[in-house]
Amino acid sequence: MIICSCANINDRKVKQALACGARTLSDVQAELGVAMGCGSCRDAVQDEISRHYGGAAGVAPAYSGELAPSV
């Protein structure tokens, strides 16, 4: 599925960049050029990063369990 229309980048390329060590949106932008045109793919790229790293891109949660704030 195409994630970034401006750069013609699909989800497989984003996943490959993450598998090769990209950890942040800035890393993926530098490697693939995503989210540098119109920016409409920014959330989709962030979602892929979160899925790959199981949460916020490589950042340990500040709270856990019952102490987590409700949103």
C-alpha cells in the first residue's frame, strides 16, 4: 500500500527502513524522503514506526499498568 504519494513510498519500504535501523520519523525521512512534501503521510509513517517498535518509536513508556494516565 502506498504510504507517501509525493515520494511514491509504500509500506514495505518503510518497514524495510525500520528493519535496517531507522527509529524515528526523521530517520525514515532521511532514508526515504517521506513526509517532506505535503505531509499527509506523517501519521501513517508514525503508525508504522509505532507498530514496528511496539509503542512510541523506541521510547519506553513513562507510566505502566494502573498508573497510566487516561486519555
